[in-house]
Amino acid sequence: MRWRAMISIPVRTSEPLRFLVAESENHEQREARRARVGRSSGESYCETLRQIAPDAECRRVAPADADADLPDREAIRAYDAVFVTGSPLHVYNDMPETRRQIAFMRDVFESGVPSFGSCAGLQLAVAAAGGTVRSMDRQEAGIARRISPTVAGRDHPLLAGRGPAWDAPAIHGDEVVDLPPGATLLATNAVTRVQAAEIRHAGGIFWGVQYHPELSLAEIAAALRREAGDLVEAGLALTEDAVTHQAEMLDALDLRPDRIDLRWRLGVDAELAETDRRRTELNNFIRHLVIPSRDHADAALAIVAA
């Protein structure tokens, strides 16, 4: 039986969902992003999550920071889900801020709380569970094209409602090489083999994607402008003006997702243009893993209390 995505109705539950968002940026990167787009990656995530689940409580933490006030494994269990953001983090760089984030992700797995990550969030979960990540030969920037499910992904609830192929917002220069033991590859494309995966490790379940279902097209446009010089150097664009033009079209589509001319010029359809379609994986994670997991835990507590 195929899973059916439910993406157009905001999630409401009898008790507010409690979300913990782990920002994989360090302090300087958070401030730089706020200067560019008005919010950190964690603030973007919380804004998106509150639109999906309007009653949700959302707390941000910054595991990269040496002075971060992080919940321990037991305290993490007070949350219904953990989300790990994207960032310029390179998980293969052995440095204190990276080690702190990997240690935190291991606590998340061991807590048993369902977790989700995008881009660097996926890579962090992979590293914490024993997989490997590397720098790519060329970036995937702006739009990840023709992502397709694997045989395992076709019937997986993370990808419920996705068709044979779709495009998604993306910007990354690192990729997963080897998934850890207990992981399942769910989606791939011609640029990056691991576009979506499930990881089961140390009692926890993680669903993650290499792309960015949480971001607006305007945020992707801002990222392209920031990386314009690198994109030209990598051969993805001939000039920085060309990158600016691409960013301008994404900005315009963000304001008017119904513009057929922009969809045609960018070579995209509703899967990228429409907000609900871009958020498919986040909606599926909350509906198909987070809420059932909480309901199961509540039922178990009721039995114990009786």
C-alpha cells in the first residue's frame, strides 16, 4: 500500500507538539545569515514548522557553540521531534564545534525521539551513526533536479505524495558517500547519490534529505547571491550576473508561484514552485512519524499509570 501525503491542512493536535531545532551553524554563521535574509537557519526552521503545526512549541539550540545550553539525552525525551538545520558545516573537519554537534546528534539518536535533518543536518546524522561525508567535485546549487525514489523509497512514508521525479531547493558542496549501518537509501539523482535516507541507530529513527524543504525560494536566491563567485569558479555559471539573474527569477517565483512564465524559464513545476509541495517531506515526517510516535508513547504511559 502506498502512503498518501496530507499536505494542505495545517497539523493540529490535542496537545501542542514540542519541537527542538538544532542549528548546525556557529555564532558567526548565524549572524551572517541574519544579515543576509533576516533570520538564522533555526529561525527559518521554526517559522516553517509553526506554519505546518500552528500550535507547536519550538525551541532552538546551537550545539556548535562551546557555551550552548543543551538538553541532555533525558531532557531531549521531553520533545516530540528534533530537527537539524543546514549550514556551511563540514562534518569531516575534526574541530571542536563539529565534535560537539556529532556528540549532540548521538544523544538525539539514543533518546529515541524522532529526528529530521536537511542538507548538513543529514550529513551530521550520517557521521554520528558511522557513515562518511566528503566534499563534492561540483556543487549542487539552487535547484536539485530530477530527484527520484529508490525501490525502498517508493513506498516509504517520508516520500508519500512524491512522483517518479521532482525538483527541490538545494545548495551544498558536500555529500554523503557511505550511509551508516542501519540506513536505507530513499532517493537519489544524477548529482548526489544520497538525496534522502532513513537512519536507524542506537534506538532512534532519523529521516533526512540533502535538499531544503524548509526554505523559501527567496532564501535559496539569497544563498545563490552569496555563493556567486564560487559558482562561477565551479563552472555552474559563466558570470556573476548570470547567478544574479537566476536569483531574481527565484525571488519573483517566491512572490508569485503561479507564474507559468517563470516556471517555464526555470524549468520547474509545482513541486518546487508551491510552498506546500516543497514541504512534502516535513509534512510527512510530522504526520507519519512524529504524531504516531507521540500517541504510542502517551498510550504506553497511560498503561503504566493504570
